[in-house]
Amino acid sequence: MSDHYYTNDPQSKSDQQSWTTQLKGFDFTFHTDSGVFSKEKVDYGSKVLLDAVYLTEFPEGSLLDVGCGYGPIGLTLAKLDRDRVVEMVDINERALSLAKKNAATNGVNNVSIHASSLYETVTHKVFAGIFSNPPIRAGKETVHKVLEEAVNHLAVGGYLVIVIQKKQGAPSAQKKMAEVFGNVERIALDRGYWILRSQKVSS
């Protein structure tokens, strides 16, 4: 199997680069490298997700970014609300190293960034919100595990928010979220990217 971003230790030759962009009105400088997801620019799906999110709609509490990569979603959420801690996890050690570097570069300190295979080593017990641009290349089973296990890590009233393209399984993900949570809504649609949101309504 060829080396790709959903791996613990990418073997592709390091080719670090940095560039600037704006997310939710904040200027960011991101350091990226080969062997991580969307190294040339923040992927469009992550931007659509962030544009659809308003943290004032979420209950108080920490947030979780599952499959954080080099950090665009988690670091933006952390800048949007400095009173929240954002836990950011990924299986890719190279991506995690970059996420930590990007947190420091952009002055974001209300984050906890560490290795985890999905929810395996997540430290907080419950979250006000869980966000994910799930690792499509890891396969449908892994993507659906992100959705199925989220409910166990959310506070009542908390939301799971994901981005997924229609051609990469959005209708299937929508159905799975409805099964798990009893509710799901598509809060944004842009260029085939669906932003799906489910709320945990009872313990």
C-alpha cells in the first residue's frame, strides 16, 4: 500500500513548506510537509465546515478535532473561543508535530495535541462539540467509527459536525448519524461537500 496521510509514521521524504491563509477572519501561517493531508493549502471541505460553525450554538465545554492533521480546524476553533480547550488528535506523527508547531507559530495555547487512533487516547470525558474531516482513505469502516463512537464522548446538548463529499459517502454518513443520534441535519452544501451535524439529546 502506498504511503499516505492516514499512517502513523509517513515514510515519504520530508519536504516542509509554509504559507499563509485566512480562516474565519484570522490570519494563519501553516507549516506543512509531505505525508500529511492537503499540504499545499487548507482543503476546501475544512473551510466549508468552519464557515458553517458558530460556537455560540454549542454548550459550554471542551471541543475535539478528530483527525486534526496539521491543525486548520482545531486551531481555528481554539482562536474562535479562547475560553475553550480544543483537544486535537491524529494517528499521523508528522502531522501532529506540525500541528504543535502551527499552534506555537499562531499563538494558540488553549489546545491539547496528541496521538490517538480516533478516540483511543482522548483524555476529556465529554465534549461540547466534536469535529472531523474524516480520513476517507482509511475506508468506510473507519469513517463510520468516527460517527458511531462520537456519541459516547459528547455531553448532552453537544454536537458532532463533519465534512464529507457526496461522492465519498456523504449519504451513507448521513444515514449512519441519523441511526446513532436519532437526528441529523445538513447545515451546509458547497461544491459537493456536505456539512452534517447531529446533536446528543439524551444521556
